[in-house]
Amino acid sequence: MFRCPATATIACLASMHVCSAAPLVTAPPVPQPAHLGELVGLILQNASTDRMDAKLITFGQIFAPAQVLKNTGIAARVGHIIEPVQADVKSTYPDGSARFAILTMASPPLAAHQTVPVMLEATAKSTKGSVDIERALKMHDIEMTLNLIETGNPIITGQSTQHITLDAASLLADALETHTASTWLSGPLAQETRVIHRIAGSLRLVLDIRAYAGGAIEADIQFNNDIAMQPQGGLAHYGVTITQSGHTVFSVADITQHQYQDWHTIIRSDGRSPVNVIHDVAAMERVGAVPSYELKCGVDAQALNLEARQIHSPGWDTPLSDSGLAKYEPMTGGRPEIGPTTSANAIWLITQSPTAAVYAISQADTAGAIPWHMFNLQTGNFLTTQDIPTIWTDGRGGPRSGTVGLTQQVDDADGWRPNVAHEPDLAYIPFLMTGSRYYLDQLNAIATWNETSSWPASAARNEGQGIVVGTGNQVRGSAWELRSLDEAAYINPDHSPMKAYFSKMVANNMSLLLTSIPGWTTAEGEAYGYIPGAYGNSGAMAPWQQDFFVTTVGFMAQQGNADAKTILNWLAHFTTGRFLSSDKGFNPHDGISYNLGVYDPRLGRSARSWKEILALTEADGQANGSGWLHSKGYYAQTAAAALASEYNAAHSKDLWKALEWLRQSGAPDFDLNALSDQPQYWIVPLEQATNASQAGACSL
């Protein structure tokens, strides 16, 4: 928690930072590597009010290039004790070093709320030992009993009644014998295996069973009503009881689950771990794994208090709950869940608070409730445009539109209306932090739906090409769809079908952008650098939607995508020009206007100069003049996020100059109070995000 001293306020403002007397919550300082072989630090925190015994824990970890080479092992220095670490590497850099791994290690006994610093260190690689998952599961066997209240689907289990009991140990043994089980973790500290069992119609059971050394069993139990393109499918109405070692650990009497919805619960034989892993988010930012959020200043404590109240509200943690998300996504934007990531995820990254972690993870759980899960039994993955190039999972899909539609259409009765223009980024950061396979599934479901729900015509998605950018889509929709595709391509396990698919989709979209830029440059003239797209106001363009797109492409460029860097350099001409073109007849106050006029219907062409854009904007009544009448909202925040995203990839003086102008402009809703409350747009130049020499000063 940080309070800026009163004597520092003027100095902070003068140096383009801002301070506040209100309490702000920051993450505690994480140990930094200082000696040869040290990799990255973290902190283990007992988030409960009770003392905890030593416990094996598992979490996700990002590494920098060349840190963890192919034959490098990892150990953890916990206080003065060296603990072995099992590292299951999932994705790598081009040099073969680990980019993302799932780590398993022992947390020491901790008093209530106690923390302990940890330094991960390189060591000799060891592959000795493995955990006997079958033996451990037999010691803590799990049974799932379903009472199918109503279903028009035949039962697949072979049982003759609507009362079904499934035994995890038997399902695991069968899957291992038939080679249908898939391994997620494997080593001397943890073994995790996935088993899939079809229950009835479109409903399937997914068990991610993890056995720890010492015999504890953790199971992520998923009821996924998501099988697509089959003769049977639809609503599942049932009750479920889960027992472990004969004791009931979970029970819900009445669940109504529409097709294409998933939900899960996690049980553990020795009790759920209360450990909050505090990551070095600055290190994650430096390698481009997450946006470069301002980390020094913190989040308004009231935002965390609100999250805590919601977490403890009735029905928060029930299957298929909404966890504070808007179910009708096309409603007016500007919501906490919309942005480069959600406000919940940004708060988690900035504070590393256990409350923030629970809240963000709850929203990632809710991703399962949104009907964008179309599972393909033939491939064992979510349905893709590679499976059926003309698939259109929109309700208009089918023969009448010359496409292939879903065998069973999405049932609107579930209340959810997903919409790409307002799509929340729910699962990527939870997967990075936890390594949970369930959250990777959610990311993949969202990204595949982004493709399959797009119109497959040649002028739009172009069937299997998977195009989500260009004139047929709203620019904000293109921004969020491309973001999901990039995240999935970046973090899916190496050599997996999903990584190959999403990498191809990203490459196809980058190629289209690169080939379109020369024509767009000619049409846009002096003010070139914006993406054309469908928009409700004829002749107008929303600069804030361009900002959304820039933050996505900037994120990709920071991750090392060379095509994204080229595209970003082109986009930067317009982003900076909005604030640095007064000598060309444009008012920089209109750089964050809600709309800009960019098409002249009298001439039948796009405006070709900044002066023309200003004239069209004034004629449409959207100009700000010397004030901010048409910029009330988050529009300065989105512009600053775009400029910072471009700067982090290009380090252009003009980008810095434009950002400094905006910071001094007095634009509305661009202050510490606004940014610290909903910080999803609080992206800053990387050196300002984490520079310890600027401690006590918050960058806008």
C-alpha cells in the first residue's frame, strides 16, 4: 500500500507523474536475481486465516529467452532451504529455451497470512522418479453420481437408468489401457492425466487427475455440454454429487446446462491449497507475456474491497454463474471486462492480491458458461475452420446461407450473447498464472469461436483462411479477435494441433494486413495509418477502436512478431498524427474525439489530409474545439495505452512526444483516480512501468 507524501505532489506532477493521498495497493517487492544461476523470484503467501502445513503446489511460470535451456533443471531457494522443482515445459523460444512451464514444488509450513521469498535457480536437469497416479487415485478414489432430470439425449454409458455413477479410478484405468488418456504433467513431484468420458448426447465428463508425491490427489472435474456436430445434443438438466473416499465433497441438486456451456470444480484429498503465488509481473512484462501495466503506483483499495464483497455474495461460486460479467455482451461498452485484458486481470497483475486472484479466476471459470465451446469428437479439440472451412456457428449458419451450420444451434435461453466487439479476455492470464489446463481450454474455445462465428464468405473470413481483420469487421472486433488468436498461438504447447492452427490463423491475418497497407496508404493520404472497418456512423471512424487494435498489435510486436512490428510502424503514423498535426490543420483535442470524419460523401473518397478530417469532423458536430465535449469517457486512456504499446516496440521520439502531449492536455478521465479504479488501459512505456528509480511516482 502506497501513499504519496504531500511534499512530493508538485514534483510528481511536474515530472509527468501523478500522486494521490488515497490508499493504493501494490504487489510486495519480489526477490530479484543477483547471482549467477538465479532465474526469477516469487513469493509464497498463505492467503488463509489458519496455519498451513507443508504442501506441494503447482503454478505457471514465464521465463526470459535463454534462461532455462533444454538440459537445464530448476530448483527453488525457499528461505535458506533448496527445494526440488518439477518443470513441465509447455512452450519454448526459437532457441529451444523454456518460455512457459508449469512448476511443482513444496511450499513450507506457513502461519496465517505469512509470506516467504523464493528464488528459482538453474540446476542440473534431473528426470528421476515419477508418481504412480493409479495407486494414488485408488487410495483417494472419486465417484461422480448424476441424476439426469431431463434430457432428450440417449445415455452413452450403457447404464439403463437416469441415475449414473462414474468411478474415476475405473475411467482412468480404461483410458490408460486404450491409450486415450493424455498426460499434462509428468515427473517425480506430480503426475497429471486427462480422461474424457461421454455421458449423454452432447454432455461429456472431463477429468484432469493430478497425483502428488506423497499420495495426495487433486482432480479438476468438468461437466462439458459442448459436443458439436452430432445427431444428438441439447439441454442437460441434472443433479450431481461428488464423493472422495466415500465422503461427499460437492453436491448440487439441480443444474440446467445449455449446449456449448462448460463448468468445473476442483477437489483435493489433503485440502485445497491456500497458497497465493506472487509472481514477478515486471519480468513477465519485459518478455512481452503481459501488457506493460504501471506497477509502481497500485490499484485503489476500494476496487479490491468491491471484489471481496462480490466474492462473498450469494451464488458467486455456483456452476455457470456470471461472476459479475455482462451476459448480454453487445450492450454499451466501457465495461470493466472490456479492454486489452479485463479490469479483474489487470488488478491481479498489478496487486498480486489473493482477493484479486480469486476474482479473476472466478471470471475465467465463467468463461465456461458462455456458449462458445464447440467440441469436435473426431479431433479431440474445439471445432476449427480447418475441420470445416465453411462452418458458421452463428445462428444464420446453414444451407440457406451457403455455409455449414451447427447441428444444434445455440439456445438463446441461457441468457448469454457473446459478441466479438465486446469480447472479454478471460482465460489467458489465469492460465499463465496457474498452469491449469481448464483455462487453456477456455482460451482455445474462445479463439476457435472467434473464427467459426465469423462469416466465412471470401469478403470476410474467407473460409479456412480465418481472416478477422479488414473492412468487413468492426475494428474493435478485429482487435479482440486477433488478441485471442495471438494469445492462443503464443501460449499453447509446442507441437500441439492448436498451436499450429492458431499460428497459421495469426500468420494469415498478418499477411492480409501487410498486403492491404499500400492501398490503404494511398486512400488515406496524409493521415494514413488507420484500419478501415464497418462502423455505425457513415463516413466516420472511431479513433478509440483504432487504439484497441494498436494495443493488440503492439502486444504481438513485444512478443517478437516481426510482421506485427512492421504493421505497428504503419499504425503509429496515425496514432501520433492525431496529437502532433496542428501544423497541418488538425486540432489535437480531436485526437480523442468519439468520432472522426474520414470519408467525404460529396467527393466519394476518404479524406486525404488532416485538415480535411477536421473539416468533416466539425461538419458532423463531433469536434472538441478547445474543450473535451466529445471525449468524456476512457478515450484518453485508450489513446495513451496505444501510444505506449507502440513505443514499447518502436521507441519512436514522436510516440513519446504524442504521449507527453496527452499527459499534459487535461483530458477527462485520465488521472490516477480513474486509472487505479479500472486499470485495464493503464499501459505505459516499459521503462516507466517498472523502473525502481521512479518509486513513488505513478505514470499515466
